[in-house]
Amino acid sequence: MHDDHEVTDGLIDAFNAHDFERAAGFFSPRGVYVCPGGIAEGREEIASYFALYIEAFPDVTLTPTSTAVSGDLVVLEWTVTSTHAGAFLLPGGEFAQPTGRHIVIRGCDFRTMDGGLIASQRVYYDQLEMLSQIGVDLISG
């Protein structure tokens, strides 16, 4: 069993090390990860979902900016920096080809804890900001 700070620090460390099996180990076996790109259920799906980001953003780094804990709810604000160096799956199912552009995205996680593990994590960030930064043509004709 972990405490909230141990989970936060461990999850960030594992994510930044691109050790997604270890990162998924901070989730309960039936944990759920929800973000603008989709939903992953269970540790195996969560690890696979994290790994998708590395294909598009191989140097991704998450830097925490603030944390708040209230009961079993943990809120983490963060900044992600990376370089768009691989194909990125877009919401419509197409891929944004690598542009080499550097991105800086701010976002937050709302995490529900259960027994020292993450039961659910909901991730929020501005998709429009990210797509604009990687150079996706947002005006299609």
C-alpha cells in the first residue's frame, strides 16, 4: 500500500523514465485512465496507452507544478514538454506526421485513490493548444 505522495512521485518518475509497466503498477488491477484521447482499463491497457505517447513524443517529460489532496481525491497540475518526433494519432483516426516542433502543454489529473492505488485517473489538457503547437492544420476545407 502506498500513500498519495509516494504514488504521485513514483508515477511521475516512472512516466519520465518511460517505464510504463512500473507506472501502470500504481493503478489498481481494474484501474481506469481517462484522457482526451480515450479510455484505458486495467494495468496492461494503461501501460500500452502511455507507450503510444512515446511514439509521437519520445522525449516527453512531465513536471508537476502543484498537488492537492482531499480524502481519496488527488489533484495534480503539471506541464509536459516534448518534441513532436513521431506520428500522433488524431481524434478523427488520422495521424499527424512528425513536425519536429517543441511543445509545452499545461494540464491536470484528478485521481481517485483506493487502498493506496489509483482507482481512476482523469486527465485534462487543452487539445487545441497541443494540436496547434505541433502544427496540425485546424482549418480544414
